[in-house]
Amino acid sequence: MTEPSLITACRSMLARDLVLAMRRRADVLTTLIFFLIVVSLFPLGVGPEIDILREIAPGVIWVAALLASMLSLGRLFSDDYQDGTLEQILLLPHPLAIIVLNKVVAHWLVSGLPLVIFSPLLGMQLGLNAESIGILMVTLILGTPVLSLLGSVGAALTVGLRGGGVLVSLLVLPLYIPVLIFGAGAVESAAAGLGVEAHMSLLGAFLAMSMVMAPWATAAALRISLD
Amino acid sequence: MLEVRDLECVRGDHRLFRGLNFTLHAGELLHLRGSNGSGKTSLLRTLCGLMAPADGQVLWRGKNIRAIRDEFFNQLIYLGHLGAIKGELTALENLRLAGQMAGLPGEEDSLLNAIAKMGLAGREDLPTKVLSAGQKRRVALARLLAHKAKLWVLDEPFNALDVKAVDLLKTLIAEHVREDGMVILTTHQEVEIDTGKIRHINLDA
């Protein structure tokens, strides 16, 4: 019996999810378009005064990113659950947490990274200056993976449940709040000319911690959900 | 060697079975029978380690499968009701990725051979969502050929298959058992498999 290779397994898990996302582009675009539309509606609703827009910009963009990220959570495990692939993933001869981490990375690449890439456009639309936009992007790069990682725990717990979407929101929103506060807070501090090191350190700490803890919790949750 | 000791399985408030004991040696086939809802699928899922038993244990070579998950999974192929086939991927991609995720070295030829043997030659490059239910089932079954494993756990493997495919699958199962493999399967129909050691367990009894 050949020794199974964990690296091959991880690489193909990642590749598989990316290929599937590419072949189901509509699903991927939903998240991004939701994000763009929500932020673009604010100037129409609030009015075109640039000072007000500049002031609310960090919060608006972060809230929109958070909701967009939550919108995409439903897809993380549900497709695999419905066609039986999730059972097979649980039966892989590898540590489930590591496999899950690769799945979350793939999920972030198709649902989180596009938000980061398009955020400068929205920042400009709301009148943020170049420095604030830079900070916004960094906070999103640090923060959106945390959203995906924490969200994966909620998605795993509710996989296979009817009305799981509502439950996921209730489960993960409280955990998202610190990320929202420090993410938006960093951009506000930058705009006010204050230092952002503390915010960034905390976001980095959230990322490091969720990267270590969330995959184990998600793996355990998946085993419980499929029991 | 797969050993089941005092297994009890509960779904919700309903006890499906208890005190189940059997041992399956290399070169043996176990045929599970029982009416709908008698716990066949639950038993298979428990044997694979997907479900935790309410009581008792499942041992693989004398060790509890929950303690040696990776080693056990490496020797196991489970085919459930759902084929675990991705509609967006082609038959070949499905098979290749299933193998790679298990960390098996996938040789393209052996994968193509498996697909051809399941009667899907010429369709390996079609997305599986355009295939019929029986053809999807064949793609799922091709895993048995492409990825060598000692223990096959098959839940209703004959569903949706035509007469030819049923014969082919029977032959494959018989060959696997003859080569010292182990097979556990459930069916509703009487299935004659041409191999020596068949054991029957009826969950209704």
C-alpha cells in the first residue's frame, strides 16, 4: 500500500475548489457584485456630500465586506454535502483540519480576495485619500481571511440544516464584530492622521489565532454534522 | 480483518440494532439485508467511521478505527447513495481528483482504463452533469478499479445500473474477493455473486 501524500492531497483540494469556482462563475460573482452594489448605493442614499461620505467610508466598506463574506459562506460546504463529496472528504487518509484549511483558503481566494482587489475603487468613490485606501486594503487582506476561517466553523455546524443560512449569521456575526471594529477603526485612525499599528497588530493576531484554531473546530464540526 | 463488537446504533430516539457482532476476514463478502429503515446505511456509515456507534466498537486489524483513522481510510473505499460525483467536472477529472485528494499517485492510463472498463470510453471528457443517472453511477464505480483498496463498502451499488453493468459489477466484486479483498454491500434484490465465502446478516432478524 503506497503512503498517501498530504501535499498532493492539499494541492488537489485547492485546485479542485478553484476549478469548480471557475466553472460556476455566477456564484463567485454574486459575492463581489453584492459588495460593489451595497457600497455604491450609499452615496445615493446618504447624499453626495464628500465629507460625510469620507467619514462613513471605512465602516460602510467593512460592513459590506463582512456581509458579502457571510453571503458566500453557504456555499462553502453545502454543494459538497449535497452530492456526497463531503463524506468522501471525511474519509480521506489525512488530517481533516489540514484539508479543511485548504478548502477555506480556496474559498477566500474566490470570495475574499476579489473584495480586497476592488476595495480601492470603492474607497475612491467615497472620497478616501490614497493613504487611507492603502490602509483599507491591508486591513481587508488581514481581516477577510479571518472572516472566512471563523465562518467555516459556522458553515460546518449548519451544513445539511434547512434554514442554515440564518443560523450561520447568528453564530458567526458576534465573532465577526471584533474584526469589523478593528478593521474599520484602522482606516478611521489613518484618515484622522493617527497611528494604526495597534489595530494592525490585533488584526494580525486574529488571523494567526483563527488560522490555528478554526480548522480544528471546523473539522470537528463537520464530523458532528455528518454523524 | 474487520471486527465488530457489540455494536449498537441509535438514530434520534429510535434504536436501529444492538448487540451486533461479526468478523470479516480477507477474502470474504458480507451481504447486509433488511427492510427500508432497518439501519443498513447507518451500519455501513458506522463501519466507515462516519457515524459514531452508540455502543460497541469497530476494529480494523485489532485496533479501533477511530484511533487509526488515516491508516484505516487508506484501505477503504466507501460508495454511498450519493456518488460523490461533481457535475461540473468530467469523469476523468472526478476520478483523478478523488485519487489525488486521497494522496494516491494517479496514473492517467489506469484512470482511463477504469473509465473504459466501466463502459464510458469516449465520454471521459464530458462534464458528468450531462451523463445519465446510470452513467454517473458507473463513474462512481470506476473508483473501485482506479484506486486499489482492501475494503469496499458499497451502499446499494446496483441501483440505477443496467443489466450489463450489474453483471460487470458482480464480476468485479467476485474478483476482488478472490484476490483477498473484503466487500460489504447492501442490496434489496437477490444478487448471486460467484464467489465462495458469502456471509449474510439480516438486520430485520
